[in-house]
Amino acid sequence: MGVKRNAEDRQEFLKQANARALQPIVSQANFVMMNTYNPANMLSHHFRQNNILIAPVSLTMDTYIRVSLGSPDEMAAFWRAWDTLPIDKSSIRH
């Protein structure tokens, strides 16, 4: 059951990401990585202010974030926080 739920959660995440013209790195795990083309530490701070914990991937990938897939309510909160990020989202290039 966990594998099926992860696949469904991942598909929903990709659907929401695509609706925002984002291209996360597809994985088979219960998380995805995404290049935000903005400082990951700044994004992490914004999400923390919205009670959502994300983290930069690494020091060498300082614009990437790792997003663990959660319940539908948790993911809705993630996207609400994403939509209020204080960045120019048109700067996110693919």
C-alpha cells in the first residue's frame, strides 16, 4: 500500500508543479528535488515561517530544495506557501 500511495502522491505533486511551470527531478522515492533558481536558504526560511520544513539539497546545489511528500493537506499547505514566495516566479527558467 505504501508504494502505491507514494506513486499517487508523487503524481499529484508533479501535476501541481507542472501547473506552475516547474520541472522537479522525478524520483521513485517519497521526495522530489527541484531547482528553484533562487537561494534555497531563502526559500527554506519562507517555508519555515509557514510551518513547513524543507531543506537545501547541498552546498553545491544551493538553488535546489528537497520536498518530502506528505498527506494531501500537508501538500496543499506546501503549495499555498510556494504560491506566496517573495520571488519573481517568471525568473524560474527551465
